[in-house]
Amino acid sequence: MAAPEAAPGAAPGLRFHDVVSADGTRLRAWDNGAEGPTVLLCNGLGTNPWAWPALLDPACGVHVVSWQHRGTGGSERPADPDHTGIDAFVEDAVAVLDDAGLDRVPAVGWSMGVNTAFELALLHPDRVSGLFAVAGVPGRTFGSMLGPLGLPRLLNEAVTVNAARLARRAGPVLNPVARRLPVGPRAIAALSHSGFMLPVADAEVAARAVQEFLTTPLDWYFHMALRTHQHDRVPLSRLDVPAAFVAGRWDLLAGTRDMRTAAERMRDAEYVELRGSHFLPLEQPGEVHTRLLAFLARLDGNEEPGA
């Protein structure tokens, strides 16, 4: 393991280091440096630590280990460009756990990271003690998109998959534009009133999260998104760990109906719906964090949540 490297900006405990996954891909792993029960964060596709401002507070009471997805945030692209779907992300999650010396921990997932967390629990049940899902569904994510519009699932999937294919093709043209976008508090304020995202708790932190996200070439991002689209629904009846689902009422990327029914299909799962969009960790960081702490306390009544 390479020596930890401090992160710039207002995140004093955040450290990055390199981890090698099973196929030899070098990943940029990170750790928030906080004390408390340890969780594995399976982040949203192509996102970064700044998408979770509550977890960057040294006093947050949760020790987080995570990583940057393949080809983003300092992580290498794999030798096989198609090895970028959920199965590859599960391999990466195992590599991060092994590197940190963690045997079994709760997995926190956001957005497409929910797919990763649930697939990890399915393939490696000995490594996951609980599942905390934020604004994400355990499989067939594209069919869950556009939920607030009330469209049929097959139409949702056709629209969103074709949009992703178009964006992938247009990526080389759009990349220079995306890198030059003036992302600051004013841009975040405009985005927060677009309906896609609602007002955030800290515009400067949200701007940092968006700036970091836009460093990933859009053609590569949508290539990964389309690979994750091939991930089918996780058979929830085969998962036997406590779970909690936190949904955003106006989420255009992970429908509340699918999150609620997923919770209903699990033996020991809770479901809550917050007034927010897909970006709950930025919009309601305090509320999401309070619910995470409550979930970890619930796990602690059964077994030690950290390792």
C-alpha cells in the first residue's frame, strides 16, 4: 500500500492511497480518518468524497473506507475497458476491504453504488453485516429512472439507455465544454432549482463535488453507466442482513416505488422517504447521517459493525 496522501481543501482527515484490484487495475482508495464504526462506502458512479459532506467532518463518528471508480479520480482504467460493470466494482470493493484489513462491515451505497453494495453482499455474504441504501435500487437501475413522471418501466429504460448511448457518442465533443464549465455556488444555486437537484446544504462543497465529477471524460462515464445497466436485479430473498433504504421523493434517477418494494421484499429492512432528489447526501446531509448512525446503532445491538 502506498503512503496515504492528504487531500487538499476543507477535509482535514481525508487521505488517499493506491490499492490494486484483482485484475491488476490500480485504484485510488480513500479514508475519511474519523473514529467510530467502520463502513464501506460504495459511492455513486464517478462521484467522490465531497458528495458526502457529513462524512468529511472529523467528528462524524463513522470511519469510512471507499475508492474512486475505474478511470475516475486518479484510479486507472482497466486493461479491458469492458471490465467496468458491477462485477468489477465488487472486485474493487473486496480489494479495498482486504487492503484495510477489514473482515465484515456494513456497506453504504448511494445511487449505482447500491447495486455494488447489494451484489457484494450476495457474492460475499461473509464480508457484509448490513446494507444502507441511499437513492438507489439493487439492480436494473435504468428501469427505475424517471420514476416521478409515472411512465411504464420499459419506456423509462428505453429512454434512459438510449440517452446514455447518445451521451457516450457525444462525449469527445462535450468533454472540453464540461471541463470549462464555471462551477461555483451560483451554478449550484441554478442547478438546485432545476428539479434535477434540490437546494443543497453547502453550495461550496457541492461545487467541489461537481467539479471533481466533471474531470471524468463523459464518454468514459457513460461507457461505465451502460456496463452497469447490464446488472440484473439482486435476488433479495438470498440476502439475510439488516437493511435500510433512504429514498428521495422527487428522485429522477432511482424511483421511490422500486426502493420501497425492495425494502418490502427483505426480511429485515426499513424504508424512509425524504423530501429531496437523487442527491440526498448533499441536500440533507444531516438527516441522512442521523439515519446512518441510527442504523449502525441498530447493527451494534446484534453484532459489532466495525472490524
